[in-house]
Amino acid sequence: MKKLILAAVAGAVVLSAAGLARADSLTATVKSYDGSKQVMTLVTGEIIELKNYQDIIPPTLSADDEIIMDFSSSEDGFTGINTITITLDR
């Protein structure tokens, strides 16, 4: 079973009391995108749920697109997706 690397939770931003949030990014190629389920699979096998990020999903997102996804994290892990940018729209 493929691992789920990012579980998008509506409006939830979990910040560690001791740690500061930081921005990270992921550069990847999209294997598939199911717009009805709002689930994106990368060519490396990671599955990313985008159900609560409709406002940042590029309207032309599709298979074979190359993307940069900026997200926030803390010492406790993933806290939210900030942007998804298509760098090569195929």
C-alpha cells in the first residue's frame, strides 16, 4: 500500500509550543490527479490529499505536470499546504 505523506486537515494548523513553523517545498511530477476526490499521486508513489485546499489547486493540474508544492511544518511535522505551482504544464 502506498504511503500517505500528507493528510490535509481543514483549517488545522498545528504549531508546536516550543517549535517555530517553517516553510518547506517539494518538487515533483504528477502521476495522476483525481479532481472529484481531490487526490494527487506523484510518480514516486506518494499520495497527497487536497480535499481542503481547493483554493490553491491549479485549474489545469493533470498527469505529467511538474509541480512545486510549498508547505509549512514544525518540529511535530506537516502543518499545511501553502501553494501548488505548475512549473511544466503538459
